[in-house]
Amino acid sequence: MARKAAPGRNTTIVDVAAKAGVSAMTVSRVINGQPGVGPDTRATVNDAIRELGYRPNQTARNLVTSTELRIGVVYSNPSAAFMSDFLTGVFEEASARGARLILVKGEGGRAPPLEAIEALGTSGVSGVILTPPLSESPTVLRVLRDAGIPIASVGAHQVAGAICVRIDDRQGAYEMTRDLIALGHRNLGFVVGNPDQAASAERLAGFHAAVRESDGIHTTVAQGDFSYASGLVAGEQLLDAAQPPTAIFASNDDMAAAIVSVAHRRQLDVPGELTVVGFDDTTVAVTLWPPLTTVHQPVRQLAAEALGLLVTEIAAPARPSDRIDRVLPHRIVRRQSTAVPRQD
């Protein structure tokens, strides 16, 4: 059973900073009574703290001030936009907590060399944050567990021995698919993400769940791996199908952007002739034309929450039965890449 947080514990220092319109470091200075913050800003931050119910974890704060807190971050995500948001969130939270980050990077979605993970495990780190797709990597998890290191896995589902911080991927995909059907689309394409990630299967399950609720829906599914390159291949496959879809739902924004590119190359108007939607709501979603309708995943908040929960775990380890599975809210962001299907 997941351990329930005390009131206000869901809120992170990044949330307070966003509410107050200041940096996470400014919030940290206010919380710790440090100088360098004007009275008006200090009052604004304190108002945000009260409104959000934020309560700093005193045990974790004492831990940080008494010893150096060193947190490893192991990452290898093919989406540069996702990692940019993630690293921003984790750096802000680490800065506010006085934690030192040690980054270990793999390439192309693959885990770093085993010796690099083993070296991290023996380097004296206090805990490790794993990012997708390494959040569920059996090899990485085994090495860290064997070293007795607390782990926070971001975007992971039911990872034994680790704190999991994620959104409800299935529900997000379900809601997006329902939106497409409500627009009148009856011929849907779907691009699956990395087959090694539970989030990929969850998003596909959400898509199918929505489709089952309506009659007369034709679906075509293509395999991707969350990379832009895989989205190009999937887009060609879907648009070459005997019954090409009028709407394509890609499991992340990078693959959705690739499909928009394929459509443009084929001189198909998006969204006039083809609706395209994505998942994540990274910067990619707003740096192409038309900007993508997508499922917003609060990547920065996921990173900040993971670090905060990990610090709490380091200060006061939980029993195995109390391991945390924290689910943050998502939402649909509607932009200009969707339209009703063209009537020929």
C-alpha cells in the first residue's frame, strides 16, 4: 500500500516558486530566514506557502545542513525537450535544498555502462533519481539495490524497492482519445512509445479503452520508441495504410512533431486534412506549426517531487510496505493541431 503524505506534503518548493513568481532559491531563502529578499517578495512567498499548504520537511532540512547531500541522477532520454524540463526541475529543487547533483548519462535511451552505474553505487551518494526509460531498467535497479541506495524512479509504474513518481498515463491517453472521437474522427492512428517502458503500454491501453466505448472506430497502431526518428517511420507507415487515419495520436511530442513533418512533406494540411496530437507538453509542442494539442505532463514538478521524496526517504527510510507511488495531475492542452475531419 502506498504511504499517504501529510497535508501539504504534495506541494514542492518549485510549486511555491511558480505561485509566487520567483525562483526556487528565493523561496529557500525565505523558508530559511536568509537575507537578500525584499519585504514585499518575502510577503508574497509566505502568502504562496500558506495558500498551497507547503510545509518544509524539518528532518530532511536538518539532514542537509548537517551532512552533504549527494544525489545521483541517471538519465538517457532520446527527447532533449523532456530532459531539459526534467533537469530544470531537479536542479531548482536541489539548489533549494543545498543538495549536490551527480549526473550519469547514457546515450540514445540506453543505460550508461555498467561500470559507471557500479561506480556511482560505491561513490557515497545518498540516493539516486532514475529518469525514463532507465526508471524501470532491471540492470540499473539491481546494481543500485545491491548497493543499498534509496531510489526514486520518475515515470515508472510499480517498481519494487523504489519511490515512483508519475502521472496517470492511461487516463491521460483515454481523455485525449475521447477528444478525438468527440471531434468526429472515426479512423484513428496511434504511435506506441518505447516498448521497455510501462508508460507506453499504459498510454496504449488508455487509447484502446476510449475506442471500445464508441462504435465504428477503425484503428491502426505503429511502433515507435519516443524518438523523433521513430516518429518519422511510424508516420510514413500510418499514412501509407490502406485506410489512412484522419487523426494520429503519438505517445510523445517528439514523435508527434515528426508526424507533422511527414504530413507537410506529403503536402497534407495539419489540421485541415490530418489531426495530430502528442503527449508530455514539452517545448517541442509550441515550437512547430501548428502548435500541438497534447497531454500536459508536469515534468519539472515530477523531478522536484522525486527529489523531495528521496530526501525524506534518506532521512527516515520507509518500510517496504509503505513505498510511495505518487501520481501528479495531468491535463489536456488544446492548441491548433486538431480539427474536425474533412468531409470528402
